[in-house]
Amino acid sequence: MTDFSINEMLDMQKRLQDKYKDKWEKISCEAGKNKLLWMIGEIGEVIDVVKKSGDLAACKDAGSRKHLVEEMADVLMYYNDVMLCYDISADELKQAYTEKFEKNMTRW
């Protein structure tokens, strides 16, 4: 399997948003905070998987791991929705991520 790029995720998320445009909240700056709140809820579900199955099961048990990865995918879907809401490009994110990385590399 090849790497999964941010642009691919954004494109897929745009397709989902287009398909469900009559059912889901429209992507907009005003919807950004709602998408962030939904994302936080999904992060809670990731935590629940680890809390209920345990750290070792999340790493080694196929069923627990599958559930963990599915919940992580939900987090990423909302993360990409937030990027779409605020019109953040993959290049813009890469620039900020790289700058933060460099700062953290010299922090301590």
C-alpha cells in the first residue's frame, strides 16, 4: 500500500460532503467549530477503545486494533472537515507542521 496523502483525504472528504450535502451541515467557516466538537467526540471514542480493551490489546488483539483504527479514521474525517471549513490546504498544513517540527527539535 502506498502512502495516504492529506490531499487524498481532503478529496475523499469533499466527495462525502458533496454526496450528503442535503443531509449534513454545509462546510463553512461557521461550521468549523461544530466539526471540531464532533472531532473531540470521536477522540473520546478512541480513548474508550484503549480504556476498555487496554493498551496491549489495542496493539496486539486484531479486533481491538481494528476498532481503534476505525475510530482514528473517524477523527481524521472530522479533522479533514475542519480543514475544509477553514480552507486550509495540504501545503499550508505542511508548512506549519514543518515549522513546528523544527521548533520542537530545538526546544530542549
